[in-house]
Amino acid sequence: MQRKIWIYSALLCLLAVGLGACKLNETPYSSIYTNTFYKTSQDAEAALTAAYASVADLYGGPSAVLIADFSADQVYPRPVVGRDTYPLYSYDPAYTTVVSYGRTNESPIDTWTNCYKGIENANWVITKVPATNMDTVRRAQIVAEALYLRAFFHWMLTKNFGNVVVRTQPSQSLADAYVAKSDAKDVYVRIYKDLDSAIMFLPDYTAGGVKGRPSKQVAQALYAKAALFNEDWATALQMAQQVINSNRYELMTDVRDVYDPAKEDAARQENMWAFEAESASPARSSQIMSLYGPANSDAPAYGSSSYGSAFAYQSFFDSFDPKDARRLLLDTFYINRQGAVVHQASITPITKHGVLVKKYMDPNSIGGSHSTNIPILRLADVYLIAAEAEARLHGATSTAYGYINLVRHRAHLDDLPAGLSADALIAAILQERSWELFAEADRWYDLTRTNTFLQVIPHAVNDVFPARAPQAKHQYFPIPQQEINANAKLVQNDPWK
């Protein structure tokens, strides 16, 4: 069975939109295998697992995190070739300078190809599993999970690239690979439709559920966030309130527990959907967990393998109220393996102002494999989505204040001052999102969806990156040139032509 699944997956990959600039003349044979596959519940589960694999590829790489976070104003990389292209915005459609150390797993190419690979695999599940002979409840859930994943991958694509190709059918011929882009608004229409269908059959969240799988409330949270990005405030508020009012999730008392690998099971009460990293082989881990932390694995609290490759800006650290509990997830010193305190000036040789990020620490890591989960959707995020959507719809209401103040209270902060204007409250909510969700691949998209990155980024500088000058075209990444070369119907986004 394993060999059969591997052959099936490999043939599907050959047909995926995101793979390969070469033109094939051979007849594709994937349909032969799909005619004999999807006969049993094991086949259906295996096909769904293949769709989930793209989530692991995105966050294990981890392009889903790095291209966003290094572009924003919270964290920055050690200026090695490849990673420094994001804070400096020096990439182009060919991405000739974005490939870090000769790899594409930290570039927009990786995001594009893995999202379309995930969509392709999800499409096969959606198309074939309904005819599979198996338990009808689980069969419906499998299709719902695939619909959720397809919505998630389309959302990842449009928030990174703007107008993108929408794919709702599996590739059964080479001609199926040639599809034109859709306007971003139409991408959101598809996302909504998929999530509407997924919500009907996904189960409610219960403690001890299958980790890494979306509940109905997770689909509603993604719906709310996608609607926020679509400036569909009413839908964003409605879906966020459905999550909140379900009472299925709650904030952890101590924000640090959200990121403690020893407490990950309990943390799912807030950490609604995450990349579930494991240090045990053959499970998947993420490189990001070694990027943050002192160089040469000098601090056992950060894990057995850390590179000293990413830090927080001093200005971001200074923006926190000293009593903010979330500032405890940053640090200006560490304890080395000899038990000595290493202060900020010696944390990294590239700057005396490097601030350590502590969200991805795992003292029990095994080599480069860590067990710290990477949050994708959290309840705190849902509260802030509800606050923003309410403020944009109805102004600075007590309801909007109530949502943001719940997040502030957990951080040991006072309520926001009363009497703010709607604009001032929205600005405060966006700032709260920055403090709450830093280093979780969120801030860059807040800056781009609100079109404020041109004003904010030039102030996020230090002695490593003393000047940063994004242009309007950097609101979205260019479509990889290799994909345009492979698909005659695919046209580069206008600002990058």
C-alpha cells in the first residue's frame, strides 16, 4: 500500500500547477491509479494526509513564516544571502536572489508550489472520496477537511500574490494545468463557498480531539480572518462571534503556556490550529525553531540546536509596556551552557541590539528537531478580528472595547482609554495584534491589507538594516517567473511587469 500511495502522489505532483517549467509530451497516467484508488477508508485517509502534507511543507520549510516575518517590522534575519532580500525588498519575479543557500524552501516559490500541491491533493479528495465505501460520517468529515484545506491554501496564495489561479478540479490532463488568474475578490468567493461547505460537516472542537485537524470553529475562524482581509467586516464579525460564542475555546491564563511544548495539549484550548511539530522521527519539525536562539546552540533553554539567525528589533521590544506579559516572550540575555549570564551586547556578533525571540524554545529538542508548535489560528486572534470588524462597522463601541480588553487583560494591561475615535481604536487594535501575534507570520499581512507598510517599514531599522525602502509593488510578491513560463494563460501581476 505504501508504494502504491507513493506512486500515486508522485504522479499527482507532476501534474500540479506549481511544479516544473518543462513541457511534457507524455500521456499522464494518474487517472489509471485514481480509478483503482479511493476504494477503502484507508485510501481516503491516505489521500487526505497527502493534502495535509503541504501544511507541513509550508511551515517546516518554513516559507509560510519567514517571507512574511522578515518583511515586517518585528523580527529580522542575520543578513545572509537569501534571507536579507525580504527586509531589503530586493527580490524579483525570477527570485534569483531569494533562494537561501541554494534552496527554495524559504522563498515565495515554496509558498506558491506547496499551496498548489495542497490544492491539487485536496481536489482529488473532494472529487473521489464521496464515492468511497466507508463510514458515511467520517467520509463527510474527510471531504470537509479537504474543503477547509483548499480554502486555506487559496487564502495563503491570495494574501501573498493578490490575483491568483483558482483551482477546483484535479488535473486529469496536461491541458488542465493551464488556467488564467482570478481577481482576488473571486478568490474570496471560492474561499467562502468552501468554508460554508466545510462548516456543515466538521465536528465541534472537544478537548482531546485529533491534533492538527480543523474543527467547525477553526473553519469559522479562518472564515473570519479571510473576510477581514477581504474587508467584508460584517462576515468577519459574524464568524468571529460564532467562534467566541461557541465557548469551545478559551485564552490560556499565562500567554507563555501557548508556546510551551510541555503544555501543547492544554494550549489547544487557545491554539486552535497549528503546525504540530514533533521532534520524534519520522514526524515533521520546522527549521524556524532553530533560527531563533543564540548561535552555536549556546543556550540549553532554546534547544540543542540553534543558529542565532533571527532576532527582534530593539524598537519593537521597546514598544511594549514593561508590565506586558508578552514581553516575557522576548529577552535581552540568556543563560549559557556554563550557567553564565550572556547580556544583549554579546548575544550576536552582528549587532549589540539583538533581542531574542522565545516563542519557539524547546529545551528537549533532538538535534534540529523541535516540538514547539507554530500557531496558525489562535483564539486571541479571533477576539482581535471581532474587535476590528466591530469598530469598522459600528465605531468605538463597548463591544469592540470588550474584545480587545480581554486580550489586554491576559497580558496584564489596563483597559484601553475610553472615548477613542473609531480610527484611533482601529489603530490600537492593529497595534495590539502586533504585540500579541509577533513572529507568527501575521504582521506583514496586517500592514499590506491596510496599505500602511510604506509608512511603517522605513522606521523599522537598526544597525544591521539601517535603511529599508519598500515600494508600492511590494504589497504582494511577484508570481514566480518559472510558473508564468510553464502556464501560457498565467500573466504577471501588473506592478511586477
